[in-house]
Amino acid sequence: MGFIERLRNIGITNEISLGKLVDKVEDLFYREEELKKSIERKKGKNENWNNTDILAVTPTKIFSATKIVQCLYETTFPHTCGTDAIYGDKYPKYYKLDLQRVENVLPDIKYIHITRHPYDVVNSMLRRSHNAKQGKDSWTKNQTAEMAINEWIEAWNFSLNKDKKLLHIKYEDLIFSQDTTIQKISEFITSDLTKIDTQIISTTDHFEREFLNPRIIKKIDATLNDPPKLWEKSIHELQQYGEFKKINLKNENLIKRILNRFPRKT
């Protein structure tokens, strides 16, 4: 989403995770939590205060947390100004977070969920795992194709959540149907993005699948109902398929151990 943050009123951080940020902000209100949990101590004859009086002069989450997050973004993106400022964070794994905690601090939050073809997602994760083994990436070193497929499924199933203010778009639409997709994003965040220079969006080298072999492709196809045909559909049509079932990794590992123990005879 880097092309969006070039606009005057928009600032987008890169994978700070608003879940982690909210956790850190909430730590600032340790005294409030202490007071709510503590008992009223026995006081002297001339003491007529109670915990509620102390709480009244203590920073509290309900009045301060949202403003603290806003201040952090305003100082990070000084080019944003005015009441039309929009802030966000690009983070692939929001579907794994306790978003209710985020929404308690940021009640007006909206989510733009971008789904990419599962072939390319699996390939990307396997590439990063390969690079991690060579000390060239911080990604997990033991990523398997089945684990990557499950990551894609978990994110997809999250995107069907109707309780969130969520815009679901296909990655390929963002790249190859820029005008229509950007218009959808504009309407969703109520900010005009039509002045974006879309020429900075590269339309080449989006289908590198060098880490996919026939076995992996067959596994993806069997788990996700033949993605090549499926992915020709619009995001609305794709959503009608509902949730996908994750692969049972324990069974997969057991099968692999059996096959390795009793290899096929040639």
C-alpha cells in the first residue's frame, strides 16, 4: 500500500502491528489498573479520601489511549494535517490478533484485507523460509507448503468476518485493475485517492513460482478447490465459497513419516 502513503493526508506505518502498539500503550495505565484492583486501606482520622479520588487524577485508558496513538502517528507523519488525516498500518497477520483490544482503543478502525493467489502466497513463504536457512531473512526456517496453505486459509476465513468494517480486495485487482480498485478503497476510507500516480505500481514479476513443484501444486488444488479456475472469479463470487478447511498437520506429518520409512519401489 506504499503508493497511498504519498498523499498529503495519509500516513501508513510498516508492520508495527497495532495490536502490539495498543499493548504497549495500555502498559502506560498500570496505575489505573492497580487502583481498580486494590482495596481501600484503613486511614487516619484526618484522611477523608478514597481510591476514586486518586483515580480522578490518574491517566486513564478511556480518555488517553486513543489520543496517545494518534499523537504517535502525527509525530511520525508530520506531513499529515487537518481533520482529514488518515493513519494506518500495513501488517499481513492482523487475522491472528485479538482485534477487540485494538478496537477498544481505536473504535473507528477499518480493515483493508488483500488476498493474493494462493500459489503466489505459498511460493513467497517457501522462498522466505529458504532464505532464512541461509541467514538472509528473519522468517521461520521450517516453513512447509502445508503450513503456508494453512496461513492462507486462516487469512481467507478471517476476511469473511461480517462483524468488522472490512474491505476485501484481490491483490491482482489492485495491480491490474487499478482505477476500479482504488475507487473502491477511496469510498471505503472516505478519502480521494484518484490523484495517486499509479505508474509506481509495477505490473511485472508478480507470478514467480520457482518454489512450487507438482506435489505442492496438487496439494493446493485439492485443498482449495482448483485455484486456477477459482481465481478468475471476482472477489464477491469467491466469497460465496465460504470458509476453507485447514490441513491437519499432524496427519500430514504422520503420512510423510510412513512414506519415508516405506519408500515406493521403482
